[in-house]
Amino acid sequence: MRALVGVVRAGAVAATLGAAVAVANRLTLPRLAPGDVVDEPVTVIVPARNEARRLPRLVADLRAQRGLRRLRVVIFDDDSVDGTAEAARLAAGEDPHVTVMRSTASPPPGWTGKAAACARAYAATDPSGVVAFVDADVRLAPDAVASAVTVLRDRGADLLTPWPFQQAGSTAEQLVQPLLFWSWFATLPIAVSHRSNRPSTAVSCGQFLVFDAQAYAAVGGHVAVASSPTEDLDLARALRRAGRRTMVAAAGNVVSCRMYEGAAPLRAGYTRWLWSAFGSPAGSAAVLVAAAVTYVLPPVAAVLGRGPARRWGVVGTAAAVVSRTVARATERGGLDPSDLAAACTHPFAVGGFAALTIDSLRARRTGRLGWKDRPLP
């Protein structure tokens, strides 16, 4: 019994530390806000494969951007079969700032499709000033791009990740998607990360990346991360290894993304990369055990335990609810009543994440990794 109490106490202490980190990050994480008019060239590249349904909304958002005197938008259709290029051209109309390109080439051996599409689009346009990469399922408020460029320049960064609010529709999405932001927000003091060049403390999200174009080219751009299942994070790490500065900012007030629509796409999306998240199968096992001790055991002890075990379980459960609520409110750009209720499902979210990680490890071991009808290297 004493050993069980000790484990529950350890989990509760870890959850409390996570809540403290979340509160500190709430106070120190930069946020996007309308800034000055941007005079330098800004090129936005949108890699798109089979996105005919969602892409027109993003094109409309990009055409509505303001505060950018020299904006160029490049839509790169990566061998789609659903009329993505045609949909993009219709959405662009006669706008001279929007260029639609189409490639029918497969990714080179050893490349992921997204890295190849980004590299080809970049090579075809050779941007200067600022280059941004935006996924087709992202939605942008009119000041989003200018605000991001302003923060990039004001903070002297070479890469800014404006973190979108992760929209969630289905039950599976509501359970898992908030973990993307929370996973680093409750574990990494962002003020320390932003003062460091350590690759291990980099944060990045490929849905919206804003680079100093010269810095992007200097590290090799997407060519340098051709085979990576997490090219966004590896680009940030490459910049830091080169002595460059990378940052993340809360952007949920002006940027949002519904990454997956339903349980099946969500499972496929996470399966393609979670195997690589913790370095090795042993690393994954260690992280999942630590997550269970920190965020699953305390709620179980709070409900089923007695005496000290129950008391520590209540402490750990309350701390987890605080960290999840603070994280979601920060990501969203304001507190929603549903955030507190969703935070109470955190043990189930951790369980779902563990299942997805195991599924990803199995898929890699059996050679089943793929995305958008393409095998992954």
C-alpha cells in the first residue's frame, strides 16, 4: 500500500509541475496581434494534394490578407486527382498575387510527399524576404500573415510558428486534438526555450510556418528534411543547430485548423508519425508509462483509493484539469465553458494517445506507413 501511495504521490507532483509550467507559459507565450504594414516581400506557399474541397476557403482567406504591400501566394498542386488545381484557379479568379502550379511528378525516392512539394514550390519561386508555408486546411483571419511577419521581425527570429487553434468536430478529435498544444505547453517553459538554441527544446507546427527566407535557404530548406515524418520540427531543429532563432506564438485568435475530419483520418494521420516522436520504441514505452502514472493513475486513485492515495489522487487530478484548461484557453485565445468539461476527460485522452502511439509503432514495424495514397519512407 505504501508503494502505491508513493507512485500516486509522484504522479500528482508531476501533474502539479505541469500545471505550474502551463500557468507560466500562459503569461509568457507571445501572441499574434495586428501589427504594422509589412513592406518587404512575403511569399506564402500552400502545398496541396487532393484538397479541392477545402482549398478554396484558404485561397479566399489569403486574397483577403491586409497589411502586406508585396504579397505573393503560390498554390502547389501535388499530383492531385480531385481537381485541386482547377478549384484553386477558380478561387483565385484574376488575382495577380495568386499563382497556381501543378506537378504530376512523384516524390523522389526517400522523400515524403509534403517535403517534396514544398521544396519544388520553393525552387520554382525563389522567394526573398519572408517565406511562409500554410497547409490547405488552415483558416486565416485578414491580419494573420502580417501579424506573424511582424512578430518574426520584432523578435529577431528566423522561424516563427504561429500555432493555430485546433478545431475538433468528432468525439475522437475532441479527445485527441487538444493534446497537440498541451503536450509541450505543460512540459516546456517557453521563456527558456526562446532563449535557447538547443534543438531538443524547439517547438514547431507545420500547419503554418513563417521563415526568414535567407535562413530557410541557408539550412537547406525542405531538402534537409526530405525523409522526415516530422519535417516541421526537424526544420526548427536544423535552424537551431545552425545558431538561428526559432519561436512559437499563440495564434488561435487569427488562425485555426481542422486537421482531421473524423476518427479514421485522425488515426491515419497520427499513425504516420507518432512512431518517431520519442526516439525509439523504448523511449515511447517510457513516455507512455510516465503519462499513465501522471495523468491516469491519480484519477483512478481519486475515485477508488483510500486515505493518502485518494488525497494525492485528487491533487493530481485537479492539477491535470488546470493544465488542460489553461492550455486550451491559451490555444483558443480565450476561455470557453466547454474547455473545463473537456479537461475532465484528460485520462481518456492520454489513453487514446497511447493507443495511437502503439498503432504507429506497429505500422512502422510491419511496413504499413503511408499518407494520402503514398507509402512513407
